[in-house]
Amino acid sequence: MAKRTLLKHSINHIMNKKVFDRYMRLPMPCNKILATYVWIDGSGINMRCKDRILTYMPFCPEQAPEWHFDGSSTGQATADNSDTTLKPCAIYKDPFRCEPHVLILCEVYHSDGKPAASNNRKYCNNLCELHAAEEPWFGLEQEYTMVDVDGWGLGWPKGGGFPAVKYQYSYCGVGAKYIAGRDVSEAHAKACLYAGLDFEGTNAEVMFACWEWQIGVSNGIKGADDLWISRYIMSRVAEDYGVDITYHPKPFGHLHPGVGMHHNFSTNKMRTEGGYKFIEECMKKLETNHMKHMKVYGNDEMTNKMRLSGKFETSPFDKFSWGIANRKTSVRLQRGIKEKDKGYIEDRRPAGDCDPYLVCGLLMETCLGGAGG
Ligand code: ADP
Ligand code: MN
Ligand code: MN
Ligand code: MN
Ligand code: MN
């Protein structure tokens, strides 16, 4: 049996970038477009990509050809029936190679035409289309942790120690003592804006080497699509720095803060005067369906349960609550929402590694009705 040794260092960020740049500057024939097909693999959180050369630049997903891959190597098919289809669903400018090259976000289908188990986009998109007149808006706050390839927090003391700095200093922190990895967050922001995402902002989070970016305010499916491609872009940027990214909801155990993805949500009705009454109705529906939501609000229900401990500005996992300006509730409403009689809701329950297609989909299903299946 071959000996398996854990990585101690990444090789990627020490490769000669100046030599690499020489090749990147080679002019390409104008009828050769590099297209990176990107998809969610069988883990439901990690992403895969592979490249092909197109002879034209696709402007919409319908113009990009379908493609296939070996689903048995991604946890999405068995080896005896492994041909798995990539169906383009969104096109972005490639921030790594620049225009005219593209990133193509794809849905995964089995050879019989059924969506793969980790393909929840169809479910979400059906609901977006059903409720298009209500213009469902989403704002997604993706928190994440930067780690070394050895799994320990970026810049955390080696040998098992925790950063001495108190957590309340790291939130929106500045200064080498309080934050680690700003270059990664900064490079990612620029790359996402170049690619054409509804990219809204970033901040350092409560835990050392933990950060957040926001996607929004997006109408319909674009919010979740942009969030997934922004995860892909983050993995690629982090590769360049030899850094690994984890969305684990409780990466360092119960003594340390958790990692979530708050989902901010509103509809025309909520955003129009008189909307507060509808928002209250939605709170009742969300309460009734609480455990149904918790089932799919993280890649793994148990790790989100570790996060939703009632500590570190979270609400308990098995109890629904809502309140105005209260960060210890399942759902928080903005200050002044009653007076304005309209607004949006912030669902604080989803884990950092949730699938926004599922969360956005279920928010629409519970609050607005209809089924996406
Ligand atoms: P906080 O960290 O205090 O919760 P953020 O600024 O990180 O606040 O996130 C607020 C989110 O709310 C943003 O993603 C933004 O897009 C979203 N948002 C603002 N207005 C609306 C709205 N009307 N409907 C849906 N989302 C909204
Ligand atoms: Mn091959
Ligand atoms: Mn935030
Ligand atoms: Mn946050
Ligand atoms: Mn929030």
C-alpha cells in the first residue's frame, strides 16, 4: 500500500509567474476562444472545471455547446455508465485569461436526461420563473475561512496554537495583528467584478483569517448562479496564493466562531408599502417549515447544527425565531421596517457550505408557494 503523506506546502504560488506571463501574452488567433466549463461535483460543495477551444465567443448559454465528462471521477456516476452531460446555464468573462475568453457555468445531467443529485439549479430556476412577476431579489453573504494546505488557519500559529487576538477585533479589522489574507479577498473582488458578477462587497470576519463577500442585490436565479461562479473564482485565486478555502460551518470547533451564508430576500410585495404584513405572514410560514429548511441549509445538517449553537450571534438549530435588528434570531428584520411598512428579510440559518439554489428555492417555495420539482 502506497504511503499517503499530507501536503505541507502548495507548489502553485512559487512557480515562476514571470515566465508564465510570457505565454499568457502570446496573441491568440481571433477564432480561438478558450472556454472553461465549470460545475458542482458530487460533493455538493467542491467545483470542477475543464477547458475546450471554441471557434466563436458565446454571448448566452444557449449559444455554448453541451459537453460531457466522466461522472465516475467526480462522484456523479458509476464507471459502467459514466457519460455525464454539462449543460451551460450562465456565461461570464474569464478574469484569468481576459476577454474574449469565457467561464461557462453548467448544470449536470445524467445520460437519461435526469439532473444529477447535486444539480439543484433546475428546482430553483423553476421557482424563479413561476414567481418572476414578484421579482424575487436575493443578497447572499458568503463567509469563508482561509487555510494552509495542511488544514490549519492561514497565519494561525503552527503546532496547534490559536491566534491570541480577541475575535471582536478581527471583524472588519485592519492591521497585521488582526487580519490575514487580505490579498486573496482583494484579488477575488476585482476578478469577480471583471467577470460581470453582481458582486457587492467584502469584509474581514470575526475569526482570524475568516472573510466574507456579498453577491446582490440580484433578481432571480442570477444571485445563486453568481454565488457559485464566485466560489469557483475564489478557488482559482486562492490557488495562486497556495491557500485553501473552506466553507465548513464550524471549522475549528465549538470554541471558535462559525461560518455562514446569510440569505437576504425580498419580493415586490415586501418592498411595497403594506409589505410588513406580508413579511409577518412569511415569518409564520417559515416557522412552520423550520426543520424542512434546516435539512437542506448546509452541505451536512450535523455540521450546521454545530454552528447554530446559540453562541457567536447564532440562534439554536432546532428552534425558529425572528426579530427586528436581533442577530441572535433565525431571521432578522431591518431596524425601522415596521415604520416603513416594507423591507426585506435576512435568513441567518444557512451554513457557509449551503447550496444557494436550495436555500433561495425553498425561501420562494415556503413564502410564495409552488413547487420547483
Ligand atoms: P450584514 O453583515 O449586516 O448582515 P451585509 O451588508 O453583509 O449586512 O449584507 C446585506 C445584504 O442584504 C446584501 O447582500 C444586500 O444585497 C442585501 N439586500 C439589501 N436590500 C435587499 C432587498 N431589498 N432584498 C434582498 N436583499 C437585500
Ligand atoms: Mn479523457
Ligand atoms: Mn455581512
Ligand atoms: Mn458575516
Ligand atoms: Mn448578515
